[in-house]
Amino acid sequence: MPKGWNMRIAILVAALAALPAAGQVKITPGPEKIVVQIDGKPYTEFRVAGADVTKPYLHPLRAASGTYVTRMWPMEKVAEEEKDQKDHQHQRGVWFAHDNVNGLDFWNNEASYTTPNRGKIVLKKLGAVKSGKASGSIAATFEWQDLKGTPILREDRVMTFYRDPALRTIDFDITLTAIQKATFGDSKDGVFGIRLRPVLQEDKGTGHILNADGLATEKAAWGKPSNWCDYSGDIQGEKLGIAIFDNPANPRHPVRWHVRAYGLFAANPFGLSAFTNDKSQNGALTVDPGQSLRFRYRVIVHPGDAKSADVAGLWTKYAGGK
């Protein structure tokens, strides 16, 4: 072997090891957040603990191009959002909560709020964290507690992140088990939510709302049941959108959509009278101790709008595979 060859090999190996992990989903756990990278580039962070975390959330969510699609405030300050009036501080990234469980509000529950009926969703255990070539996953267990720490529900969650050249897809599998008798009230603020980047808003931005039944705009789609809903727009010349799929096995599928022109995008199976304005109907649901509810959703960040991305076709594949 030529002189110095071993040294050259060692330098090459060290250089390769220092390169970002390409061609895979890499997930790195930490005490307060779990970082997700795809093909060596940032994708999102799962915020699970810390002084400002009263419910877990993903932030930010990005397209395959790297463009972020969720609002940065209040987690970060960016120039684009400084001109906008700030609202709904509790709507952080992507989250799962409800505003009425035994009268406790797990949705509007910022640490800075003073309402006495706030609940909190607390990390109890971080489970398996798996990286992989085609996908990676995070498993975690949380408790839904009152402000004194008394548990009402146990949440077992698995999120699976997929690698794809054009799409960014996440599967959410969330099981809520009642520790004590738990009643989910009929109200609009729930349960699986995303707060979009202001430029994607329907009212002040470029956003377009469309559901699986062809209903467009907040006025037409708000509170209506549908298999999926999509919110798309234009960010500095890049056309992209976000779709949420409601799994066919979910409670009260197809879900009703709490989708707003100001950028809130949420699926809520409990709002019935709240959405229909018919007080004779009741969407409340009670779960006895030891019983569970399972919720599954798929989120896809895609290029183009719902039609050009064939969201309907993606839904068909998802529904058939589950």
C-alpha cells in the first residue's frame, strides 16, 4: 500500500461521517424537543416539554422544498409576520387537544393565560424513536391533567414521517384512554389543528380552502363533514398546499372541519350543535375509565393545489390502505 494511504482513508471516512445523513429520515431526541430531518435537511421539531409547552406540538412544518407552511409566532419572530396582528397564541404549529374535557380547556391553555379551567398535556414517557431510509417514527405517552396535576386521560401517540421527493407526509396515531370518566363537550375548538403561515390565509393571503366534496372557502366548508380538507396558496411564487385526511375508522368519520379564513385548519369530531347551530343536537361523547378512543390522521404538504397534487387520489390510497 502506498505511503500515507491509511491516513488518506482515515481522512475520507471522517469526512463522510461528518456529512449530513442523506437519503433518510433522521430523528434525534432531546429533553424538550425531538428533531426530524429528511435527506439531511430540517423538517420539523416535536416540542414536548418546557416552560411554554402546555400541549405538545410540531413546529415548524415544511414542504419538500424547505419552505415552511405553519405560523412562526409565538415560537419565533420573523419579519413577514411582524406586520400582522397577533391572535390565538395557543395555536402553535400542529397539535391535538380539545377545549372541553370534563370542563377543562386543553386547547386555549397557554401558560400566560389566567383562565382557571385550563388543562395541560404533560409528557410522561418518550418511547421508541426510530430513524430509517424511507420513514422514521416517534412514540410518546402524555397525560391530560388539570392544573393540580390530576390526570384525566392518557395519550399514547405514534407519529410516522415519510421520505418522498415531492411530498412531506406524516401519519398520526393517537389513542386516548380515560383514567377517570371523561366527557368531551360539544364545542368548536378541537381537536387536530394546524395554524398556517399568514401568507396562506384565505382572508389576507393567497389561501384557498377545498374539501373532498368540492366545497370551497370558509363560508362553504366550515363545520361540514368531509373525508379530507385542503388549504393551498402561493408563497413567494411557490404554489403549495396542506391536506388533512380523516381516517375512515376514526370516531364520527367523516369529521367536521373547523377551518377558518384566518389560517386555523382543524378536524373536530365533537362539534355538532356548535357547527350546525342546532341546539337539539349534541356531539358530546363520554368515555368510561379504562375505555379508549383512537384517532388517526394523515397530513400531506404538497406542491400545487388540491387538484394538481391529486389529493383525491392520495386520499383513496390512504383510505384503502388503512
